[in-house]
Amino acid sequence: MITTLVDTNILVYAAGVNTDKAHQTAASNALNEIRHVGALPVQALSEFAAVLLRHNRPADVILHDVEALAGTWPVLHPTARTVAEALAGVKDHQLSFWDAMLWAIAVEHGLSAILSEDGPTGHSIHGVQYVSPF
């Protein structure tokens, strides 16, 4: 049963980009711990690819990484309903739009947690708790 949505920053840190060794290890360990209950939003895969491109990783290497992630984790896709829920999250909970999109995907799929260093860590919004591995 899927319970946890993984945010982009966890994927980026686990890949060793924009971080120190301690964050890379913590992110990798967190991903291993939730491997059987975690999912990736398509948004995280897109942002992951964009960050790696900005860090001059070759597109073919990034494609391999994205395909490996998508082959390992369930990938959740947004809908028009997700966007509407995200806008409610912006209005009602002062989330940034992209953080609200993650939250809305979690709500839409009945997930109980978002693994991220962003968001209101340790707090719950409509049954979705923000958990930081750092």
C-alpha cells in the first residue's frame, strides 16, 4: 500500500546534486526505508530532470536515471482535480503552488505523508504529514 509521496529535493540529494555527503546519505537512506510504500509524482521526475540539466548532466544519463526511477517507483499523475485542490491549498494553507500540487496529489491518492525538506515539516494538513529525513 502506497502511503508516502517523494518530493524532488529528496531525489536530487540522493543523486548527490546540490548537497553534501550527509544530506546525500540521509536522502538515500530515507528512499530505501520507504521503497515499498513510496510513490513519485510526475512533477518530481520533471523537476529532477530540470535540476540535473542545470548541473550539466548529459540528457541521455538523465533519461536513464528517470527511467530507472519510473521503473522502480509508482508514478502518480496530476489531473484537473489536482490543480483545483492545489489552488485550495494555496488559498487555505499558504502553500506555494508547486508545494500545493504535491500536497494535492497526496490528498487525491489518499497518502498520509510527503517526504521533503520543504513544507511545514512535522505538521499535518488534511491528514498529510510533512516528513523531513534531515
